[in-house]
Amino acid sequence: MERDTPQRRAIREALTRAGRPMSPAEVLDAGKALAAGLGIATVYRNLKLLTESGWLCPVDLPGETTRYEVSGKPHHHHFLCRECDRAFEVAEHCSGNHRFSAPSGFRVEAHEIVLYGVCATCTN
Amino acid sequence: MERDTPQRRAIREALTRAGRPMSPAEVLDAGKALAAGLGIATVYRNLKLLTESGWLCPVDLPGETTRYEVSGKPHHHHFLCRECDRAFEVAEHCSGNHRFSAPSGFRVEAHEIVLYGVCATCTN
DNA sequence: AGGCCGTCGATAATCTATTATCATATCCCA
DNA sequence: TGGGATATGATAATAGATTATCGACGGCCT
């Protein structure tokens, strides 16, 4: 069965607190503050476990390494800061019902919107 | 200076004919039909050169290896077929002026829309 | 408290994509 | 047409991300 370890707790806590998709390296950094000595292998192991259990959800952004975010959130998109390279959540807004048109014969089943720019922290 | 070789011609021709973003491997396959013996190293070399010269434009899609498309096209987005893993161009349609909202303090400078589904060929 | 077995950290190994190397071939100007 | 600079193809090397290995540690059930 699955055990309750300080490391696993730290990883979950880091992701919950951040409230945004994090890369394994980011999780490692944030997790170290909560569990000294945390190793990258442990981070990868737990990201995998938590994803398989459904608690986490992988987020792929163009040209970026996979991030992970706590699942269960309503449909939303992502924002990538060009300065600090951090990803953020962006609430679905744009009139909810855009119709994405593809050439005839194509069946659109999902879409992904990625915004690029500068985040609040880096703007200052 | 830059020479005119059958290989370089084949690579350009393959990309032009396809009319969609292609991965290096796809360019190699298509290019072999136009220049027998074409090697992957030559493909990478020329994709780089053509990109630096502005003739090609890199296309990054989430979780996918970089594709390349002939540049100079009007603003558009991309469609990725879940069956054959090929990328296609999709004309900008959705009323042109969506406003993408990000949290206050965030500056949105660009956006990317990726559609997922099944292409016309794979639907049949 | 004892002990089993999941977990950890360090690091080696792997994997995929891309670039470098180098001997050979070839384009193109003189 | 001759010859040198550029290009090519096979393959080795590199780079970055992720996974496997393995001895030691430590939750947690009894």
C-alpha cells in the first residue's frame, strides 16, 4: 500500500500551494523547503504516482517540459511567462462557446489555448 | 555562398507540396521520394538554414517534436490528428477578435490555439 | 518494539532529438 | 574544364529529460 512520507507530503503541498502547473524541477525546489534533502528521483516517482492516481494532471506546453497541476479544476487554459518561464492558470473566459472550424472532414474533439507574455511579477 | 543541390531542392519541394507543418522525420520521408539517398543529417542542416534565412518557421505543439512550415502565411492555428499524428493548418476563424483575459498585471503578447481530433484521411 | 516492505537519495542508465565529425562527392566560378 | 569551397551521408557525440538500480532508511501493522 501507499505510505505517508514527509517527501510525498511536501510534493503535494508544494503543488497545492503554488496553484499553477509546475515542472519537476520547480517541484523539487519548492519541495526542498518543506522536506530537506528531497531528491529529484523522488519527485519524478511521486509525480508519476500522483498522476496515475488521478490527483495530478500533466500539462504540456509547446516547446516546454511537462508540467503538472492538481486535477479537478474546471476547464481552463494556460499562460506562459517569457521572462521567468513559469506557467499559470487562466480561467476560460472568451465567451465560452468559440467554435473552432477545421477543414471539412476534420473532427475537432478538443482544443488548447496557450497565452504568452509577461506575468505580474516579471512586469514589475 | 549557398549552393543549389538536389537535396535542398527536395526538402523545399516536400515542404511546399505538403502545405502543412512537417517534422524532420516527415521531411526525410517525403524528401527521399524526390532525392534518393537523402540523409537525416542533411534534413536537419537544411531545416536550420532555411529557418535562419526566414523561409521556414518552426511550429511547436504540446508534447510534440518541432515541426516546420513555409513562412509568410497569414495568422493561423494548428490541428493535430490523434490518429496519424500529422499537423495541419487551420485558418483563423473564431471572430478574429477574441480577447484573452489573464489575471490583472499579466501582459498577454501572443497566443496559440491547438485543435485536437481526427483528420479527414483518418476519419475514413 | 520488531520487522517487513515500501520509499528514499545518489547516480548510472536510457531514450529521443539534435548536432558534430569527417571522408567523400559535387556545385559553380574562373 | 579545373579546383576549391560547400554540401552530403553515415555515424559518433551531445544534450536534456526521465527511468532504473541499489543499498540504506523508516512508516506502519502486529
